Amino acid sequence: MISNEVRTQCAKCGTWVEIGDASMVGPHGDRQPYCPDCRPTPPDRAEHDGWHRRPLASLDFETTGVDPREDRVVSYGLLGDQGGELVGFINPGIPIPALASDVHGISDAMVHDAQPAADGIAIVVDWVQSVIDRGVGLVVFNAPYDLTMLRAEAERWGVHQPDWDRLLVVDPFVIDWGIERGRLGQRKLTNVCDYYGVAIDNAHDATCDARAARDVAYEMGMRHADIGTGTLAGLAQRQREWYALRVADWNAYATDSDRQPEDPHGWPMGRV
Ligand SMILES: [Zn+2]
């Protein structure tokens, strides 16, 4: 969570909190400081059955930038539901901008001798297809980014597309929005991990991010009975609805501030 930059009083109990010790909670423009004792916490784990009690796969990419249609995958972390991992670098065929290298630490030199994009993307697509064929849920934090990029990359390199319609996506970013409705403020992977007590030792490493996102998904299922109970197909439908609501929120703001509106039907991936 974001912490306080000045000494301040807890919004709930009034205790004075030193710089860095309070959590700033709330939507952008209306963040309130909470002391460690008063900061919001998720409900306790409960015993209900649900999708969170079955093994899930998880996927994450590091990339050349923020545009899923134009940017490229430079590394993938694929965690199998049976414990196996597929990890690799891809030579994206274009230079990696310094801005992206600064985030994930992957440079042109590191991918110079890596597999060509067509080969790497084919490996990822085959792996996704195997997840689909076994009916296993796939965790992707902010799926419209990674999956739109995978679809665009497959098209770019002439790799066949997986059966997207049968893919069961669990997107902790969208589920978090469904639960909290933006009330808790910034909710990147590190923020949500912090909230659910999930360790993330090396943020912006594809494998570490994929593992943390999956752990967060399990915590969400265990701690929110109304989220965990039910099928993955039912959860997918709810995620589509939450995403559409979140985009409607964003688009209202985007129209007022001259920003690009998003597609409310763009979950779990957008058109290429
Ligand atoms: Zn307090």
C-alpha cells in the first residue's frame, strides 16, 4: 500500500503515526491515513469448498511496453497446475525500450541469443492449450493485458490461436475490483499481495509475479465465500460483469479528462 509522506493522525483512531508507518487508503484524490492497527484487512480464511481448493495454472509475461497490441513478450513464466514450470526468454525482434528494461531488468543483451519470438510464442500457446484441454483455471493478473498481447503475438508470428472460448481465466485484479470497487485505492499486484499477506520476493520477474498472483487468487477464494463458492465458468461471467463496470467507471473519467476510453467487453482479452 502507499504510505504516508508526512507525520499524520490515523483516520480511524486518531493516533499519531510517523512518516512511512501509515497506509494511505482510498480512491485517488481521497486517500486517508490508517495506522497499522486500523488498516483494512481481508476477512479470515473459511472452510467452504470452491474452485480455490483445486489446482490452478498461472501465466505472466515481461514485455517491451504497455501496449498489448504493439508491444512484445520478452519473458514468460508459466506455472503448471501440477507443479511444473516453463520459464523462458524471447528475442522480441525489436529493441527493448530503456523504460521497460528499468522495470523488469531484461536488456537487449540478455535476449540476444534467446529463442526467436515465433518459437517462444508457440511454446506459450501450446501450454495454454494444454491448460484449456484439461479444464484447469488459468490465473492471469490483469488478463486483458497479457492475453491480448498473446493473441496479437500469435497472429504476428503465424502461430495458431488456442481455443480462447474454452479458457477459464481467474483474474485477481478484476476480482479485487469486484470485491472492493476501487475503495482501497491503488491495487497493483504488489498492493494486493500486501493486503492478502502474500509474499512477492522479486516483483517484475514473470515467474515470481505468476506465483504471487496465483497465491492471491487462492486467498481471495478462501477469504470470500461468495467468490470462492461456485464454478470457474460462473466466476468468469462475474469477472466479465465486474470488468464492464470498472471500464464504465474509467470511461466516465476518460471522457472528462481527454483519455482513451476502454472496451467494456475487453475481458479476458481485447480484439487484436
Ligand atoms: Zn488507528
